[in-house]
Amino acid sequence: MEIVGAMIAHRAVAERRHIVTELIGADYEATVHLIEAMRSIGYEISVNGVNCDVEEAQRRNLERGNDNISCYFAEEYQRRWLIEAAGSEQTSSA
């Protein structure tokens, strides 16, 4: 997972692809760091908030399939891969 995730992030950044990632955003500093890293290599950032009550969130989570992993578990990895890819892009462009 680590190798493939990092490779996909690096390729997406190198090819200047549109990138969409799902974040909880509870760690404000980490979220800002991601946004700043992506902006530093020329990406425009758009943030869309989704909000629902606790009961609805629990219902949605219970209905997830095995291939639908919550960003609660995936956010840390995706954020790190994208920040690392942005850093690599900065150094290769310099």
C-alpha cells in the first residue's frame, strides 16, 4: 500500500493531473500543510465541506462495502503521499 500509494501520488503530480482526496480535516495544521504544499507547485485548491448528524454518519459507515474505506483511516496516508510528491516536484523543478 505504501509503495503503490506513493507512486500514484508522484505520478499524478508529475503529470499535473486533477487530484481529489477526502479528508476529515480534524488536524488543522496537517491540512494546512497539505494545502500549502500543493499550492507551492501550482495547484489550485477547492475545499467542499460535507456535514451530517452523528446518526447519519454512523448509518453511512455501516453501509460501506469492503472496498469503501473511510477517510478516517486513509487520510494520514493520502496526505503524506501528496505532500511528499509535491516536495519531489519542487526539487525536480528547481
